[in-house]
Amino acid sequence: MHLTSSIPFIWTFIVIQSDSAHAFLIPPSPPASFPAPIVERDVNVIAAPAIVQQNVAANPPLPILEIGYEHIISQIGENITLVESQSTTNDRRHSGISKVVSLSVALAQCGPGTPCVDGSCCNSVGKCGFKPYNCKTTGTTTCISNCEAQANCGVDSLNGAQKCPLNTCCSYFGYCGTTDVFCKGATTHHPNAPDTTLPCQKGFGSCEVAQKPSCKAGDRSASRGRKVAYWQAGNVQWRSCDKVWASQIDTTVLTHLIFAFASIDPKTFKVVPVDPRTDIPLYSQFTALRSTVLKTWIAVGGGGLNDAGAPTIHAWSDMASSAESRAVFISSLTNFMNRYGFQGVDLDWETPVLAYRGGRQADFGNIVLLVKEMRSAFGKRYGISIAIPTDFSALSQFDLIAMQPYLDFFNFMAYDIHGPWEAARLGAHVLPQASIQDIESRIVPLWFDGIEPSKVNLGLPYYGRGYTLSNTSCVDAGCPYTSTSAPGPCTHSEGIMSLKEILDLIKQKHLEPKLISDTFQKQITYDGNQWMAYDDAETLAMKEIWADQNCLGGTVAWTVDFVGGSGKLVIGSFPMSFKH
């Protein structure tokens, strides 16, 4: 049976809600959509979308931390001094704003018929924010749209009581963030008037920039640590070529291999195969790879489990809502792992709390109860991990610090940071999907929340994202595009190619890859107007070194079957090869 879903482009606004001391960044149901590729799926359970781990387009993120930064700077100008700093230079360098294309240019603030991208108030001089200058009529400005918007945090937020998620800093302007302008405040300088101090709002989060993780230079915590990889079981069904069976995976350097995915029966809350006819025979082939140094785990869920219209849209939230239903799930999962030989589970519940993705606000606490009860039932027999997003608003739906004691590790999905879902609001500019600049800014909230770096695995994409350029004379990152790139010959997905397809393309067309400055990603251009950004052995090795420098506990790849069944890729000290 074929199921076709619609994929929304963007959010219309972002608000903060809370029924406790925790603040939730909650985007509403996206209004715009375009047809998704048709994916073959079982009629009773929904797997993750083919090709990628996250169904990002169904929950399209906005770079809300960077947007807040740009809106603050637009109101106070560059002629400021950050507290304990000389200028905004250092703050901007660490803000995660792309050097490839200016976010402030992409946003263009607001105006008549063009509301603020983040749902904040727009005033008559085109400035976005939450202060009276933006939301009220003053001596110099008038609010023209979203005039009832409430700040993300602080005195101008809902009931004047909202705190920043993950203990990040609440700026004077009511935006949450992680850099000096949020955490230390700023002083504006006026030529004919006293200076104005704009401090961090105390009591609504931290007012100190989180310290970068520190460890000994020779520890090499990531390169000597966990080597985790997912395997898409469905690749052997829907892929027309470059199929990778479990028996082909060379697991020599791996510590954990994760089967993606199993599903949840939305009525019984039991763990079930996505497709029993094809998956059950694969389980034994997969778990036969286990050894004294390799653990074989099962991933439950995936981005597609909560697709609109899917029978499983409420499965996670309903299952976690009571002690009784959680007990059924845990018992079923234990039996499932014991029966098929899995040694641990990766929870891939990517969109808790969000109502249009099947969630409710109680999910925030219920996930903690779920992993706590799982650990109590499993003891040390089975491992537990959870996949977490890079998007700050999505990340804020997880009580990470409360879950940490019960988890073996977090899989930080450091990919799909940029994509075609951004075009409608941020402009259609080609950007690398997994730039180290973006990764660095998006991992910082974990340190604010107190997460141990040793429990974090850095996500590594074994695929690229591409576009069709608007102008063949502009072929670098930051150039405009008209659509996603043509699909690859084996994965058949517009805008995405496996690393195997990319490397084959480079060889066949004699292309010369170019390292994109300061991103740890490469780009190729081909067929006149096709552009693709991706990671290869060189850039993945660079990211592994970065993970060492930030004291992370390992790496996690999505996904081993994207390398193909007839080659070998060496990633620094992390070779990934396949038997052939």
C-alpha cells in the first residue's frame, strides 16, 4: 500500500508555554505543504521515512537562537559593549550564524504583509521583538503585526514567569540564548545621552555562559570511545541498487550497531516489527554480528512514527502516559530483545510534546519516567540510548538532565540542520546540512543543562543534501537555488544522495570536490546546475578530532548502508568497510 504525506515548510510563530517551572518552545501546526515522495509502508505500522533518520520537513525547524541574536542586534546596533567584553565580534563568532550567508539578510526583519519569522511583534520601522518598542505604540513606532506576542522568557513572557529551556540565558529582550549578548548583557552607547545597560534577566535561566568541556589533549575520548552506527533494514527492500545486507557489514571497529527500526502497536503498546514478513528474517542475520566487542541494538520509532495521518501518530505519547501502559511496553521490549538477540534499545521519539505530531505537554515528564522504569527493569542486562535533535525548540521538549542517569548515551543527530524547509522564510540559499559551525552552536545547550560530554555521541551523516542552482555562474555555498537536486540512481530521493552515490558520481564525472571554508563539509557541482554538500573520509576525520577536543564519548553514523556494499571508507581512526 502506498501512503502519501504532505510536508510543511515552516512555522508561523513560536510561543512559550508552561505548566511548571519548565518552559516549552512550541511551534504550531505548519500551514504550508508540498507532496512527499511516495514510500512503501506497512498499513498497520509506520516506519521512519526512507533515506533519513529525522522527518525534519514534518517538523521544520528554525534557527531560533540565531534569530533571537539577530533581532537583538538589530535593536541595539553594533555600537555596544558586551559586559566583560569589548565588542560583539566574539559573540557573533560563537553564535553559529553561517559565514556563508548572513542570517540577518535572509530574515530582512519585517514589514506590512511580512510578519516576523519567529512570531514576535513587528513595528513600523521593521524591527522584530517583544519589548514595548516592538509591541506597543510609542513616540516613534507603532506595532503592525503579532502585537500580542509574548517573549520566550522573562518579564514580557506568559504571566511574566517563563524560564528558558535547558537553563539557557534569558536576555533583556526576552530571547533565550547561549552567548554573551544573552548571558552577560550589553551596554549601548549614545553620543548625547547616558549609556543604557541591558542585562540578562536573572531568575529565568542562567546568566553565565556555559564552559566549554575540558579534558586532556591526549584523551581522544571520541576517537577511542564509542563507534555507533545505524543500519536501515529497509534498504534491502526499497533500494534498487547498492543494497547492503547485514552480512555485508564489516563491524571491525564498531562498538554498537543499531537496527533501524521497530515500531509500536498504537493499541497494545507492544514493540512490533515494521513489516514482520521482511524484518523478522533480518533480525537473526543482524544479531549474529554481535561479539565480545560489538553490541547489536534495536531502534524503536523513527521520524515517521508520528507523521500526520499515521495510525501510530499518538503511539509514543499514549504509551508513556501511564504506569500501566509503560509497563506493557517495557515487558514487550524485554521479550522482543530476548527473543531476537538484541542487547539494547535506542529510543527514537523525536517530537514529544508537539500536539500536531501526536504529543502532549505531559510527555516532558513521562519520557523521564519511561527511561527510569526501563532501567529499573533492565538493570545492566540491556543498554538504553535516545536520539536527540539539534534544533533548540525540539531539544527543549526533552528533560535531558533528568534522563541522563538512566541512559548509556545520547545520540546527537548533527545533520539535517539546513534543508529546503527553510526556503519560505529564510530564503532559498544552498547551505551545508552539517556545518561544524552550526553543530558547535547547537550542542552548547547540552552544557548549559549539565549533560556529561562523555555521554554524547556526535552524529555523522553518510549522505549529502543537494539543490538545483538558480544561476550557473553562482555555484558555491550561499548561492540561490530553485529546487532540490535530482535523485540518486539507487536511493531515488530528491535532494539527497548516499555517500556511495556521491563518490561514484565524483569518479564517473571526474569532479573536483571543494572543502567549504570553516564547515568541515565538502561540495561538488555537476551537470551545470546541480550542487551537493556532503561529508567524506577527510571531513569526518575532522569532525572526530573536534569531538575529541570537546570531550565527547563517541560518534554515531547515519547510516552504514549509505556507503554501499562494494567499497571501503576510512574515517580517521574510524574505518567503515563492507565485505564484498
